[in-house]
Amino acid sequence: MKILRKKTYLSANLYNIMKIKVKVQPNSSKTEIIQEDTTNYKVYLKKPAHEGKANNELERLLKKHLKKKAKIIKCHTSKIKIVEIE
């Protein structure tokens, strides 16, 4: 019997680098961060998802909110992104 494991990106390691999952709603009327649980966030952004404007705003907003460096590492063109927090 073979056991399948889900591949998870949400974790923390020895170097205090944490990965979180962020669902982004670009072109919204508000800018807001909602923490659903410890590693899942929903973020509303005013910038459109065009030429990386929403991604840049997301990184800037998470950096300001979490007071740590935030960088998108996966799913740059998707609404659900994996972000690395240092």
C-alpha cells in the first residue's frame, strides 16, 4: 500500500525563514490583510495585476505589516502565492 503525502510549502526552518500561503485579490477598493490562521492570509490590494504592480504592493504591504522581509517565491502569476518571510 502506497501512502501519498501532500507537498506542503508552509513551514518554518532553523534559519527563521517561514513560508506562508497568500490569497490575493488585486484591483480591490481597499487595501487590507486578513490572517485566516498562522500560515494563511487573504490580502486585498488596490493595484491591478498588471506588470507585477500587485506583486510589488503585496511584498511591500507584508513587509510593513509583519516587520520582516517578504518575497514571493512561487506562483507569481496566480492569485494564490507562496511567500517567504525572513
